[in-house]
Amino acid sequence: MTDQTIAIGDYVLLSLSQRKTYLIRMEQGKSFHTHKGFVKLDDLIGKEYGSAIASSLGFEFIALKPQLRDYVMKCARQTQIMYPKDISLIVMFSGMGPGSRVVEAGTGTGAMTTALAHYVKPDGKIYSYEIREEFQKTAEKNLQRAGLIDFVELKIKDVTVGIDEQDVDAVILDLAIPWLVIPHAYKALKPSATLVSFSPTIDQVVKTVEALNENSFTDIETVECLMRGMQVERGKTRPQTLMTAHSGYITTARKALRKNVSSSLS
């Protein structure tokens, strides 16, 4: 079997249409039921990803190999998850990559954690802080399903009290009071490393930026990412009526090693 051949235990994205996809695990002797009929999973085992299969009612499904965004968007949820449009910017702004050590807070149900773990493998590590044990258990299941649990250390701890790790490459914050974590993040980060904070409201952003300025961060910037899809059809192409508009603000900053400026100029 190659990684392009569907095997027992693999996850498959069954696609009926752009808006109707299902992430399922291959189990022998099982069927997957939908409103368009059922699909026998045995009929998929041994086939190549990308193969078509008909349901019991004759509707065509395509068996696709799941990508990172599929594991993120279809994770089990107990909290609101971050959209790929925001996750992609956070990963880019953070400067992280293979081998990076990254602190994340809070874990939630692990959507962002899954993306971060994907980008630090095979030698990096995500240290993910969460105060609610029930969220962490769900996040652990989602990470296992995505095959990324080995790159994450899940921690039950209040990150506003402190960060255990030192000399990390990035700190990613997605919690209600990020400004309380800024002093701890400064101590944990390598010089010149990046902090990224995601907040739904502008009041949270203001308090976070004030804390960043007070704690010797530099290159502070806040952006909002809006994404609008297109309905593409000859003679009828136009922006879609619905769009993924405001979901939150992303604030980034770099750790600076500053001396007291006023004393140095006197």
C-alpha cells in the first residue's frame, strides 16, 4: 500500500459537493450513511485517493485525501474555532517552521493547535496551555485523528500565572485576557522572536497593545483579515452573497532587548 491508496484505519474526505463533505475513518464491514444514500467502506479500501464511488441511491462521492484544513474545520468542537484565513496569517506572522518550539494558549478544542503542530514537525514542539480539562480531552482526540499528537505537549495550567518554557520561537495567544500574559511571554521568548495574539474585540486589542509597549516589544501591528469567495460561472460570475468577514483581530510584535532610552540620551 502507498500513501495514495486507501487503507483500513485511514481517514478519507468523502466529497458530495463543495459544501457537503464528510471526514470518515475507514473501518472494515462498515457503511457511511447520508441523506444521499449509504456508501460501503469496504468498496473504498484499496482504491486510490481521488476515486469516485456511488452511494446506494446512485449519487457520486469522491474519496479525497484529507488536508490540514479538513482536520481543522471538521474537528470536534466545544468552542468556537479559528478560521483558516486567520490561522494562515498567524502561522506566517509567527515565523515558525519545522523544528520551532512554540507556546500556545488556550488550547480550546485544538483547531489552532492542529495547524501549529503540522508546521513544526518533525523536530519541533507545541506547548499548549488550557485551564479546562474537558476542552483538553477533546483537543487530544482531534490531534490524534490528525496524526499530530506527538508534536504537542498539552498542559493544564493558567498561562496568566506564568509560562514554564524558555527560549521559545513564538508565543500564540487566543484567550480573553491576553494582556495579562504579555510579561510572561516576554520572558519565555528568544530575543527578536514573535508574539501573535488573536482577539475578537478591539477593546482587547487596545489593552494588549498597551501591554506590549510596556514590556519592550517592538514592530507592533494589528490587522483584520476578511475573505470573500466568488461564484464563478460564465456570464454570471460575481462575489458570493455570504462571506467570512470579521472573526477577530491579529496583533503581532517582536521581542526587543532595550536599554533605558532616556538615560542613554542624557
